[in-house]
Amino acid sequence: MPLLDTHRNNITRKRAELAKLSQDRARESTKISVQQQKITSAKKTLSSTKSSSTIKSKLNEISRAENEIARINKKIADYDNKIARKDREIADEEKKYRQEEQKEQKKASNLDKKRLDESKREIQKINYTLSEHDRQQNEMQKSLAELQKIPETIKVLFMASNPSGSAPLKLDEEARSIQEMIRKSEYRDSVQFITRWAVRASDILQAINEENPDVIHFSGHGTDQDELVLQNPDGNPKFVGKDAIVQTITTVSDKVRLVFFNTCFSYEQANSMIAYIDAAIGMTTAIGDAAARIFAAQFYSSVGFGKSLQVAFQQAKAALMLEGITEEDTPAIYVKNGLELENIYLVRPELNVVAADSYYANII
């Protein structure tokens, strides 16, 4: 039983006991008047009689009545003491009741506050969930919009040059490896691979105008002066500076999303390109023939499997490591300000779009 109920019951019981004591005291008080009447009657008789026996008898009656009154007063005094104690007991129980009542009220107030706090937390959690839901909706909507912008097929324009007098490169094997890996990828029909050989400076404009590619891939030599090594009509090297390459690509096409410089010392060229296109890949130092071939082939294979540029780049680096070629830190990828590599896809697999549509439908 709760303490509050115990104190309440004690108060009720003690008040009942007090009422009974008061009744008993009142009953004793009425007995005094009876004895006083006896004394009055006896004194009246004494005043009108001269009989010694009568006097003696009435004096005895008066004495007995006075003794009885004394006994009754003593009993009344005892009742008064009990009543006073009972009053104190009731006051003590009432104090305990009030204290326990305050405790219960405080406990109830704390519980109400706790419930209110929990309710606020739940509301905050719901609001956060709704906010997160809206954020996911917006992100998915943006992702869907970005996916839908991706063309069903992309063109990769592979331009190779290995002029006379420069170290011989197996550029044909690089092109063959890229074509083979694209052919073995899941979405091979989404990637058109177009090659141009013995590229001269003037061929770049012509090839881009003819093909209007999404990806431009340069394969061959580069210098530590940020130059791309092409060839003259006589077959000798033609050094084309970074600014000329950037100007050429950005003024000829607004469709290009990625430029891949698979040439030595091309990181500055790649870094300069991202002011105008989504992303670019370049080499931070010289790169070996085998490394260039394996890295490029795996990169386009991953693109052909519908991977993002971030994943494709990392998988291409992993391919070098799997082959034991310690040049995985040579390639570098750069991305335009405001874009994220993990959100850039060159190939739009239908499965990706269906999955996104399904997810978007679920969160709505």
C-alpha cells in the first residue's frame, strides 16, 4: 500500500479514536451534574432538619458525591490527556501525509517533465527523420536527374602519337587492351571506342569536330615542361604546350566530360582542364609502358561496368598493384569545383536507373 494511503487511513482511524474519547469525556462530564444535584439536595435537607441521624446520613451522601466528583474529574483529566495525545498524533500524521503528498506531487511532476522531455525528444527525432527523409528525397532526385542526363552511349576518342626519335611505345597494345576490356564489360554497347593514330596538332581539332566525344584520351609522350609530344608531317616530334591543349579542347566541344592524359608528366595539363570539364586524369611523373596500358584498360573496363569515376580510378590503381607494378601513385585524378567523383558516371546502366527509381518511389 502506498505511504499516502497509509497516512490517510491512520488519520481517519485516529480521528475516529479522538471522537470516541471526546464522547466518553462528555459522558463523564454529565455525571458531575448528577453528583452536584445530590450534594445540593443533601444540603437542602440539612438546612431543614435537626435529626442527628438525618444530618449524619446527608453528610455521608455529600462526602460520597464529592468523592465521586473527584474521581470523575480525575477520569476527565485522563481523557483530556488522551485527547491531547491523539490531537498530536493526528497532527503528526497530517504532517507526514502532507510531506508524502508533496513527494508524490514532486514525483508526478518529475514524471510529467520526463514524459514531456521524452515527447520533445520523440518530436525532434520525428522532425529529424522527416528532414533526413526530405534530404534523401532531394539527393535521390538530384541523382536521378544526373543519371538521366548521362547519354545512353558515350564516345571515347583515343588519340595516339609516337613520333620518330622518341622512345618506342606499345600504343597499339594499349588500344587493343582498352577495346578488349570494354568488350568484356557489362555495358559494352554503351561505350564507343574510336582511335586516331600518328596524331598531329591539326588532327586534334578535326577529330573532335568529327566525333564530338565525351571522353578524350591522349596516349604517347609528355615532357616535364607540361608539353604533349605529337608529330609533324615529317614524323618528327611536335611539342604542344598545356595552354594550347586546354584552349583547343574547351573551344571545340562543350560535350567533353573527361580528358585522360596517359602521358608522362601530364598532371598540370589535367589540373588545368577541370576549370572547363568535369574531370581529368594525368600522370605526376614518368609512367611505364605496361603501367599505362594496364591502368587505362582497367579504368575503361570499370566505366563499362557502370562504375563512378571514383571507383573506376581506384580499381585501375588496384589493377597495377595486383600486377606487382609499383606505380599506383603515378596517376592522379582531378575534379571540377562543386563536383564529387563518386557522383560522376559516364555510363548510365538501365539497372542503375531502375534501382534509383525504385528507391525514390519507396522513400516517397
